[in-house]
Amino acid sequence: MTSENENAFLWPVRIYYEDTDSGGVVYYANYLKYMERARTEWLRAEGFEQDELIAKNNVIFVVRSVQVDYLLPARFNDEIIVSTKRVKKGKASITVEQVVKRNSDVLCVATIKIACLTADNFKPAVMPADIYNKV
């Protein structure tokens, strides 16, 4: 699902009890899982399945770096939205901004650099043209 802003992809997430820590809030590392899922769904919405990228193009996308700011907690049963927006694109990497919101409250903001690597030896690879042109 995309937003009014053509560059942002939105992915809804429901918070389950298993996502929370002993204090009843979402465990900090789980935000990274939600963001990973949103990026996977973003690629899928653009027509790219990660297993097919390996089989057809011998490429994978891996997280190279993450900068995360945690602002407010999410809690059990919250409905949150994870947005994904490309902010920079290189021949072998993409940098995205991901924002986790509950209604209008910004809970978490991350800048994530994703590298394109060959699947067989994990060396940097130029993104296939169809992917580069679409994302």
C-alpha cells in the first residue's frame, strides 16, 4: 500500500503480546523486524521477490548500516504504520528512511543503507537495471 506521497510505501503492523518486553512496550529490536518486513513488502509491491532476485540475478540486498532514533513506545495491540521512502540511490546501494507511527505520533525513525551483493560470494554488485530504475 502506498501513501499520497508517491515515494513512500506504507505497511501496517499490529503489535502482539510476543512483541513486548516485561515493561509492556515493544522491545527495541522488534522495530528493526517491522522495518525489514516493510522493505520486503515495498520490493514486492514494486514487482521484486527476494528469492527470485537470487535465482534470476544472483543478487541479494543486505543491511549495511542503521541509524535509529526511538522517540515513543508502542504497546500491546497498537496498530502502527511503517513507512519506507528511498532517500538516496547509488549503483550498488539504496538508502531509505523508515518511520514508525501510531496515528500521528512518530515512534521511531531510521535511516538504513542497503547494499546490493552477489548472492554467491557476498561481494558488492551493481543493481540490475530493472530494480535500479524502479526503486
